Amino acid sequence: NNEFLADVRVRRALQHATNKKVISQGVFHGFEPPADTLYSPSLPYCDVKLEPYVYDMKRAAKLLEEAGFTRDGRRAPLMKNGRQLSLNLLYNANSVSEKTIAEYLQSEYGKLGIAVSIRGEEEQSYRDNMKNGAFDMVFNICWGMPYDPQSSLAAMRAPVYGDYAAQQGLEDKAEIDQAITDILTSTDEAERQELYDFVLTRLHEDAVYIPLTYETNKALYTSELKGVHFGTDQYDVDFASMYFE
């Protein structure tokens, strides 16, 4: 519902202005690979052929120009109808990585003339603001295996997290919600895949989400400990299988 973000060209410009490789390497030291899609292709139903939004600042600037924004010089702000293109970015103050990424994006988007104010809130306040839609941009995560994609997709249909608020301005919101509902009730595998293709393609083309990195599990342990492996999710630690020789 933000007057600027209501234009898909502005949302797509932000996609092209986000250097995910720098975030992957600079913030996560390469342990979390850059993400081109909302869900990792390794998740069920999510290996959908989508064209990534490549990092391209010139393309981003062109999209903003097409959306009617102008600036008087490289250091000048982007303006339209006498108003500056400004956005706020909400993050969880307990997350060092989110703060670092927020500051980086503030600097990068600023090169295009976009003013970004970043705001860190303690976790409960951050979640309340996310749920209530009190943001222009906000950080969030998917759940991963074994919950997704159906878990977080289902939550998009109601004000549970920030997804519902973020999608309110979309012309195809009702179609997306209906397709998600059909996904949750269909028992036909081919139909489910077709519905997933539809939903994930629509969300990608609507450019509501800027995927940053695919989260990975990491483990530190002595080489003397045997049988260490990952379970089905990040909280599943199979201590029973570990042993010392």
C-alpha cells in the first residue's frame, strides 16, 4: 500500500539494486549462498524455472526513470511530483546480521537516490510491527524443511506475519490466496505442482520479496566425535547417533 512500492517497477528496481553475492560473502562468509528465489529449489515443489533478478544498478536506475522518478545529479535524491522516494526498513535489533545488511542496503539504495531509514526493534515489537504491516520493508525468513513451502505459504492468507500486509496492494492477491488454498486441499500431485508453479511465479514477478541468501545449518565439532550429521530441520540434533571411538 506504500505509494512508491505500489509501482512494480520500483519493486523490481530494488531487486536489481541488491547485490546478494556481497551479502553472502561479506555478512555470512560464503556459508549462506545467494538466493535467486523465495524458496530453495531443493524444497519440494519449488524447483520452478524463474528468471533471477540479476544485480544491475543501471537497469535499476532505468526502471526508476520509467516509473517517473528524476534526480538532479548523481548525489541528488530521486523525486516524483515533488516528493522524495523514501522507504523505511524494519529489522530485529537482536540480529547482528540483519542490522549489517540493513546498513549495507541503506548505502546501496542511496546510490540510486533512494532514502532508506532503518529501524531496529526488540523482537516482540519487531514481530508486532511486522504482523500489523507497520513497515515499508522488513526482514523475514522461511521455515525450510520439513515445514515449507506449504507452511509459510498458508500464512500468507491471513495477518500472521508480514506477508499478508506486504501483498495487500497486489492486483492478483485473491488469485494467489485461492491457489494456496487449493494447494492445501488438493491430493493430486500434478495439480499441486501446477498450483505451486502459479503461486511462486506470480510472487516472483510481482517482486514482493527480495531473496537474500539460503540459510544453511553449520556444525562445529572435534574430529574425534563420530556420527555427526544433520536431521530433518535445524532443531533436530541426533545426539544418539554420535559417539567417541
